[in-house]
Amino acid sequence: MKKLIVLLAVSTLFSCKSPAQENKEQKQEENFKISKTEAEWKAELSEMEYYVLREEGTERAGSSPLNKIYEPGTFICAACNTPVFESEHKFDSGTGWPSFDREIEGNVAFGSDNKLGYTRVEEHCATCGGHLGHVFNDGPRDTTGKRHCINGVALEFIPKGEKLPTIE
């Protein structure tokens, strides 16, 4: 009888979905304005862009040239061209990733990420669902107190005065 109980307990543990699996499935079921097959995304994005934007990966700290850009302009989603951050809200967080104290309202979607064993607020492009990064509560206290820690490979920078590309 004890063996049967142990066997049932073990099989129940392995048959249950983890929160990470449920979040991934839920994200795939969401309807974004722009929806493409994984094959289409792979054909359009670089290997690193695909890893970050579609597989919710993280680029190496300090690897993005966008980390040091502070000139006036707009940061757009690298997958679909949706404007997601303005340079006037960018600051040097010392983390090695582009950081902003706020997003362009309505263009960024938020969810939960439990991959590291604790809950973080995850950010996605509200148009295509591309993974951008995470939000933390250790940003500048004189503004929002938020730090949007963003993968540079998920963004492109459009200097002020240049026309923003059409959302694809």
C-alpha cells in the first residue's frame, strides 16, 4: 500500500504543469495584433533576437550598443517597430542593460515570470508579444521608482526627427 501511495504521489508531481509552462502556453494563446508562426519569426529575426524576443531569453549584460545611447529619440520593438520607450526616460542603472523609468503607455504588456524561483514582472511588446525584459522597483526615486531592465537586442533606436517605421 505504501508503494502505491508513493507511486501515485510521484506520478502526480511529474504530470502537473509548472507555472512557467502555464505562462508560456497562456502567452501563445494570447491574441496579439501581429501574430506569426515560429518559422516566420525565425526567418525575420537574427538568432539572438529570436532567442530574446520569442524564447524569452536574456542577452549578456553590457553587450548592447544601445546601453550608452542617451540622445533624443524613440526605442522601438525590434520585431514589429512598435514604439515602446522614449530616450528622455532612459537612465544609467549600472546593470549593463538599457534601463528606463517608464514605458510608452499601452505599447507594453506585463505578466509574471517565475523561472528563477521567485516572481518577477515581465514585459512584452503589446503588439507582437516579443519579450523585452523585466520591471523592478529599484529605479529613480525622483521619478517613478521603476527600472524597466530591457534587452537591447529587443530594441532599435530611432533618433528624434527621423520618421518612425511602420508597425509591421
